[in-house]
Amino acid sequence: MQTASTMVSAAGALMAALSAHGDLSVPRVTSEEVASAERDASGDLVLVWGQCFGFHSETSLSDFEQWRQALVVNPADVDLNTTGTFAWLTATTTYAGTPLTLVGYHAQSGTTTEGTAS
């Protein structure tokens, strides 16, 4: 059984990111377990606590972009996902030793094709 102490590193990374970039827009923050690149002795992926910063407003794309630049995430590492007229950008990085994913949600007009592009 995990205890709350397993989230301390992720909570510290969250505080560091918000403190360092306090002038940026407020993200919707969720904490979640994500698979790391490490494997345990039995070969299973190791789960670690990470953060997700979501942007849902009419300024979601510009908010996403400001955070992407502040966290020095390469634009080539941003993925575009679409379904119908809904789309979202995602980018994952490591901040203060903790996985951090940015997601910018937005509606796109005139598109009916489902798919994913990178």
C-alpha cells in the first residue's frame, strides 16, 4: 500500500513550478501516477507521481504556449490530437525530477476527420 509520502516529490515539483512561474495563467492541476522509464526487478514499469497542467478556457492555446516556453519544452515534442471538431495539444517534460504534462484543449472549426497528428 502506498502512503501520502509517495506524493511528496510531485508536490514539491508542483510548488516549484508555480513559484517559479507565478506570473503565468493558472492551470487546472491534477496529480496522477504515470509510468516512468524505469523498470522494477520483475521488468514492470515503475509508476511515479506526476502533475498535469490543463488549459480549458478561450485562451487555452496561448496559456499552453506560455507554459511550454517557460518550461523549455521543444515545440517538436508537442503532439496534436483531434477528434471531430475537438482538439488538444500535449507535451510532457520533467520538472524538478517529476513528470509534468501540459494539455491545451480547444475547439477547431471546419474539421470532421478523426485522427492524431504529431
